[in-house]
Amino acid sequence: MLEATDIDFSYGGVRALSGVSLAARAGEILCVTGRNGVGKTTLMRCVMGLEKAAGGSVTLDGVDVTKLAAEKRAAAGVALVPQGRMIFPKLTVEENLRIGLQARRDGVKKIPAEIYDTFPILRDFLKRKGGDLSGGQQQQLAIGRAMAGGPKAMLLDEPTEGIQPNIIQEIGRVLQRLAAGGMAVVLVEQYLDFVKEIGDRVAVMNRGSVVASGDMSVLTPELEREYLGV
């Protein structure tokens, strides 16, 4: 389980997160949703260690990783697929995937065949520069890079953003397979149809706090109108 408890964070004098708690269980997809600007990305960055929370704790399988830097959290088994994908455009697909290997705890230096089985297009484009891929292909590469580290928990920030529908469906199937294999998956997503299709549990954020959480029945029409409508 990946657990964040009472996370606080401010940008200068502006409070971005206030006592946010969530728990992502192995074998489940936890969806974090809410309107733009409510703190979802900041929460993921705090959990990953890319931002230093002002308060609270993060544990992975009961081990406190709160004081660890991002690279140490990656080595402990937490992976982040960031918003905008953030692949290395001048490196090849293979080189991008090899960067993901650096987080492995078992010292494996070979790109796992599972990644190519999951995203066959990456095998076909191994020598192609990441920047030459389409948006959907780059998203597959970003997820493959995270998989290369053999994580226990994977955080994904808006993976459907700017992606064609057929790739969105494929990403959904991949995340379900990863969860079924025992991974804890945390999905930050505003595309509610996608959330309802693949999510096991949901946390709804508003103004830096979790205002509702539980199984998917939490997403009532009334809650959607109040916190998720445009």
C-alpha cells in the first residue's frame, strides 16, 4: 500500500494542500479527480518527493519514505508518469526505457519483455527519437519507462490529456492489468467516463482538500455538479 497522510503544502503564502490523506492499495486503481487547480498535481509531486511537503507523511508498504528524495522513493518502488509525459525527446525510445531501469531494486539491466508485450509499438520504434513519436506513443513510452523500474506503486497525472480515444482505451486496459498484477495505481484524471470505467476507488479534491472518497458510488450526480462540473 502507498499511503499519504495529512499532507500540507504551500506555494509561498498560498495554501495548496491542507491535510490531504489517501491510500492506494495493491491490486487497485485509486482515481484522484477534481477541477483544474485544486491541488491534484501538487499532491502527486509531494507523494513522489519532487516537492517537499510542509507536513504529513508518505509510507510504502508500511515503510516511511517521507524524508527520502525523489530518486530514493523511485528506488523504493514509487513511479510517476507526469502530466505532459516528460519523455526525453532527443533520446531514443530504447534510451528512455533504459533510464527507467535505474530505479530497479534487483539490478536488472535489460528492458523487461513485458513492456514490449504491453506496448508493441515501442519495440518497433526502439531507435526512433522520443520527440518524433505521436502524443499517444509518447504516453505509452512514459508508462513503459515507469514500468521499467519495476514499481510497487505507479502515479499517473492526467494520462489521457491530448490522447486519441483508441489509445485512451489501451491505457485503461494496461492500468487494469498492472493493478491485477499487484501494483497500486493512483490515477489523477478529470475524464470522468474513464474514471468510472477503470477505477476501483475515488478521491475527489476541491481547494486543496479531499471532499469525498470511497468506492465509485461516491460519484453521485449531486457531487459531480458541485465539485466536478465545468
